[in-house]
Amino acid sequence: MYNVKENLRKVLADLPEGVRLVAVSKYHPNEYLMAAYEEGQRVFGESHEQELKQKHASLPDDIEWHFIGHLQTNKVKYIAPYISMIEAVDSMKLLREINKQAAKSNRVIDVLLELHIAEEETKYGLTLDACRELLAAGEWRELQHVRICGLMMMASYVEDTEQIRREMMTASAFFDEMKARYFADEDSFCERSWGMSHDYPIAVECGSTMVRVGTTIFGPRVYP
Ligand SMILES: *Cc1c(COP(=O)(O)O)cnc(C)c1O
């Protein structure tokens, strides 16, 4: 087995207090997750509903599952009963559906709004203007079963660390703007989810509170 425990310890040692680790376990087998679990890791990130369903059914109950991928509205109902956080919400339509399904389970689901700042075109997420508009419109305030806990983004996948830093600092400044404007009284709006295997040390310098790290802990993903 890839040296999961040792890698996990190394990543954790890099994280200052106040920065949490989401261990991104998509495409990795249960043994790998259990190795991390035995080291004390409880928060895992998955991005496919079917895979998450199997893992949730067979792994310990006290794992907190974060859905980190693009979520189709027709899949929300399957994860709503148990998901801890949905990290990549990028439309009002999805937010409404999460609210509806959370209500059926009698839950309030924590979510992050995903920003599109990277220059790559294929990425999902709200532009800064679209995010401003979504929050300004105010409909989200009526959704009793979702709680917006912060922002998530992926920086461009590039070698240029200055570009990565620029994008993350943009996200960080935008967080401060939204916090001041809409969430000044909400302690729960506090999460800045940026940083992956190749850029989490930069993310930590750019105000991240939650890094999502897969490959550095579990090794290369094996796609079916
Ligand atoms: C897969 C994935 C990650 C983890 O990527 P690594 O490079 O393996 O650390 C982080 N965030 C999201 C949204 C992902 O889909």
C-alpha cells in the first residue's frame, strides 16, 4: 500500500492551527481510507455520488463526508441524508434543490459557494460577479435548510506559483468582501477552501482554512 499514514502525517505537519484537512479519497480503495482513519483523519472528500454511497455504507459512521465535485441536481437527494458539507455549489438552482432535500431529511446542510477565478475554461464555479449577484438577490436567506459557510475555489493548474498566489489572494479578498457585506454577524461563514496537493502550501499562506489533498496522501488515483 502507498504509504498513506506517513504521507498524512507529513501533510498535517504542514498545516498551521485553524487549517483543516479534507482527505480527498475519490478513486481510492477503502483500505486507504481506513489507514488515514486509523491515524485520526475524519474528514474525507469525494466527488462521485455512487462511489460515495458505497464508501459511506461500508466505512465508519463518524466519518464526515464532503462532496467536493460538481453535483448534478438530480443526485442531491441521494447524499442529502448524510453529507456533512457540499463544497462546490455554483448555482441558485442547486442551492434550492439542496434546501429541498435537506428539509426532507430534517437537516441543515452546510455548503460552500464555488468561485471560478482560474483562467482555465473547463472549471465550474461562479464568477465573482455572479457570486455577488447571487448573494445580493437575497433568495438564499429564505432557505432554512442550507447554511452558507464560506467559499471554495481551485487555482489554475500551472507551474507559475505567482499566478496561483494571485488567484488565491483574489479569492481571499473576495471572501472578506462577502463576509463584511452579508455575513458579518454569522460566525459560521468562515471557510476558505483552497489548496490541493500541488498548491496547498501556497493556499495556507493565502488564508485557506480547509485544504483538499488527495494525491500527496493516497498516491496517484487509479481510474476504472
Ligand atoms: C480531486 C480533487 C482534489 C484533490 O486533488 P489532488 O491533486 O489529488 O490533491 C481537490 N479538490 C477537488 C475539487 C478535486 O476534485
